[in-house]
Amino acid sequence: MATATLPTPSSSVARAGSATSAAVLSVLGTIAAIGIAAIGLLVVPVALLVAFGPSLLAMF
């Protein structure tokens, strides 16, 4: 079985560019994860409002 080798960038410019893009993707991934967690935290209060909101409003 033959294996293929992938070309690796040998210039420092290519390495700096890939490091920069990796950092940008890391930051964007972190922002997305925080956003998903924030939406997840809003699910319970919204469900409580839907379930108990009408009965609480009827009391007033």
C-alpha cells in the first residue's frame, strides 16, 4: 500500500498565516460556545413564563 505525503509550508509567512487563522477560528469558536450557553440558560426562564405566566397574570 502506498501512502501520500502532504506538502508542508516551509516559509515563515505561511506558518504565521496559519497561526493567525487558527487564533481567529479559536476566538470565533469561543464566542459561538458562549452564545450557545447563553441561549441554553434562557430556555428555563422562558419555559417558566410560558407555563406559569398566564396563571400569575390572572392573579392581578
